[in-house]
Amino acid sequence: MEDTIANSTQITKIKGALSTFNFGGNLIEIAALTSLIGSTAAESLALGDKGPAGLVWAMMTVFGAIPVVRLFIATATPGWLRESMGVSNAKSDAVVGLFQNTDETFRFQDRKEPAIAVECEIKNARTADIKDSPVDSKRRFVYVFNQRTINILNCIPFSLPGDEMKVYSFVEDPWRDKRYSSWYTYLDWALLASSVVGKLGEFTLLWKSDAHMLAWVSISTWSFFFSAALVLRLHSLWGTSRKSEVDIITGTLPTCSSPGGDRKILLSIPKSVRVHFLWRIIWGLGVFVGIATVGTTYFALSQSTNNEGFLIWVAFQALWLSIRSALYYLLSNREGQYHVGLEGRPWGKVNVQDRARIRHLVYTLSKYQIQLHPRSPLSYEDDILMPEKVENLQSAYPAPLGDKSVTLSIHGVIPDTVLSSVSWVFGCKEGGFDFYDTCIIVLNTPTGVISIPAARALSTRPLNGISEIDSEEGVDLIHLPRGGSLPQGSVAFKNNGIEVKWCYWIPCSDGRWLYFTTEQSKKRGTKNAAILSDLEVTDILNNGKIINISLKHVDEVKEILHYSTMACGYLLNLLK
């Protein structure tokens, strides 16, 4: 009898505390408490680690809901916005990674950390013919890999500068889908069905005990996530997809000032389904559902005076929490890739299809370099950024007899970023500033198109003239070192100045040089080129007519030509 009175008194105290609950003042403390209960299991299930059905069980109980909501915000937010909002974290990155599409360059201009990889996603990879160009491809700069990709890449050794290129291809276990697909299907439907039985039972008991608001909150939250899981399950968004494959080059990527370092090349990785827009939509909507659930649940508790309903609610919360924790430990990770089949081949044994895929990785790497280049993307407009062949390669232009100038028809220019990228991929130890002023000029001639390794530098002239030495800084302003912006540059529009122009030097077969200039972003068309000797090239580099480039002597132009020729050899190998 005394025990009964004591229990009744304890329940009365609990209910009295709830009856004085202040929604505005106490929700933070309760949220902090429930954040500590089962949050790890809830986050894993909510992110889809255990499949779509795990999403339902993650939110069966309000305990752990606050961390899940925070994680929903991070995973549903685009990468560039995720960092600016400060919601990025290791758990969200492990699921969706952090990357930048090549057409979103303005969003990542202020990033201090360099990319760790470039990747190309090929849709319909098994049926697409990508010998010439990829079908429905997306190109990205990667800053953080998802965990599954990290597990696969960790199985591949790095190739060091000087090592021969080795290309790895992901080989899917032919029995994996057959072995797991039916099992995962049965498991998902069983978990969904059990959630129906359990949640309807909870709703019925809460309703009969007159805890109507708690009953409606519970069933409404469950209904949303159950419907979401059904959509994901019916669209087969529970593992990996062979409809899209991802090709990757990773390592210490080269830039205009850095030669780069070790590298890995991996092709044909099945795309994770959790970057699908349906997952992101569900996570985004889940933010609002989760916030509403937490708020209305504790509001309902603060207004309730029903002892029986409160105890039923607590009992079911404890039950769902226990089941959720058990599922977390018992179920395997759907995208876990612990045993990886990989096929490594030297370049000479890579087939035509895979060579095409590597070419597009090289061109994506070239575009990454352009985004970081002090010359700015504007300077590379009208360049040949995705060459399909090097036509009729010549080491020099046929020497004109007795002329002081010659008219050239410029077909296009293959820039330094392409040459630097392909050289790094093939293991060249040189890089960075070695390729800064390199290029390949493609000319239209009466006998056809010819391609010639050459040198070029970007020059400009200030508004009010210039003296050779800055009186305050003591800097030689005619011969600025490589790697800086030109005087008229700005944060938003680098090198968008007065008389910004490209200066070109093409070797002639008699030892002389063709010299001409083009506009910063328009290179094609007819140009009049002067024919200069070595002495005249050195003179024009020092007479103040070409401003703000590093070159002082013809020997430096010859060194650039050496690197252009070297890189051209790698490019020819890539295009075979």
C-alpha cells in the first residue's frame, strides 16, 4: 500500500513538472538531453547507411531527433552553400562528399584548400559511345570524397612523378547484386511492415488514453518518413547505380605554380545513389518535419495532464530506441565496399573507350588549373581546351625566303594548362612554372592544317605609362615574375586591363622566329607576324614594348619551346 502511494506521488511530481513546462525556456535543455540518446544510430539510419527502411526507424522516436535534423540540413544543402552556412561536417561529407561542378566556378573562388581530385560522371556508361565525347557527362572538382570512394581508392597505390601511368578500373562483383539484392528487398519490406504494425499500435494506445496530440504527432512523422522510404525503395535508391559511372584522377594536383605530385587514376566506379536528388529532397523536407516533430511533441507533453498517456509514450520511445540501436549494430552498410575488385593496366594496354575517358579527365584537370590561374579564365577563352587530335605536327614553320613578315591564319591554340595536365598524368617530373608559357599553335596553311609547339606570354600596359623600375618598391615592372596578376587586374576581373594581349613566338625552320600578338580572349583569325632573329627577339623583350612578362632573353623562349615540345609528345600519346 505504501509502495502504491509512493509511486502515485512520484507520477504526480513528474506530471506536475510537465504541467509547469515552459516551452520557450525549457525546450533547449530537453533537446540537449535527447541529443545524447541514440544519436549515432539515428544519424546512420537517417543517412541511409542501412537502406531506405532505416530512414523510418531513425525517426520512430523523438530521442536523437535534433542531431538528425542538423545532419539533414548538411546533406540537403549544396556543397558550396554548406560551407558558407557552417553546417558541413564529417558525417555529411562521408555520405555526399564535397565537390564543385565545373560550371559553378564563381561559388568556390575563395576556397583556400586545393581540390584533391577531378572526376567525370558518365551517364548510361554501359551503352554510351564515348570514343570522341562523353554522353551526358558531368565534370567536377572534388574537395572531399564520400567514404565509399575513399575505401576504394585506398586499395590503389599512388604513382610517383617519374613512374609510368597505370590505370585502374573498378570491377563489380558479378555475384554481389544477385546475392544481396533479394535479401535487401525482403529486409526493407520486413522493416517497413514492422514499422506499420508498431506505429499503429502506438497510435491506438495513445488515442485510447486520450493523448490525442501525441498520437497525431507520432503518426504524422512516421507517415512522412514511411512514404519517403517507399519512394526510395520503389526507385531502387538503396545501394549503387551502374547507370552512372564515375572516373577519377586524384593526388597532388598540378597548378600553374606547382608541379603536382603522386597520382591515382580509377575508372568505372558505380555512382552512389545517395547523391540522387530524391534523397536530397527527402533530407530537405525532413528538416522541417523533424523540427515540427520535436516542437509539437514537447508542447504536447507540456500541456498534457494524462498520466497514462505519458507513460505509454515513454514506453514506446524506449522500445523504438532499443530497436533502432539493435538495427544499427545488426544491419550492414549498404554501400560498404570492403572487398574491392580492381584491374590495373599500363597505358599501352588501355582500350580505346577507357583512353577516351582518361582524356576527359585530363581536360577537366586543365579546366581546374584555369580556375586557379592568375591569368583568369578570360585569358583562356577561344583556346582549344579539348583537343581531339594534333594535326600534322611540325617542329618549325617553313622559313619564308627574304621576307620581313608573313600572314598567318590561326586555327586555334592548345594552352599551357592542357600541356601541364597531360604531362603530370603521364608522370613527367617537370611542371608548374616549367609549362607556364607553353602552347601549341594550330595554323591553317595552303597545304592544310599544321600544329607547331611554341611559346606565348600575356602582357598588358598600364593606363598612365610605366617606368622600368618602381621608385617606391624597387621592382622591375617590365619583367614581372611568373605567377602574378597584371597591373589592371582585380579580385573579380583579373587581367582585364588596357591592351591585354598574348605575345607569341613560333620557331622557323631557318632558326628565326615568327612574332605576333592576339587579343586576350580572341586568338583565331588572320594575323601579321614579324620574322625576327635571336638578337631581335632579345631586343624586343627588353625595349619596353612588351610589358609585365618575365622573359628577358631568347634563350628563355627556347627553354619554353623545349617544354612545349616535351608536352606535345605526351599529348600525342594521350590522343592515340
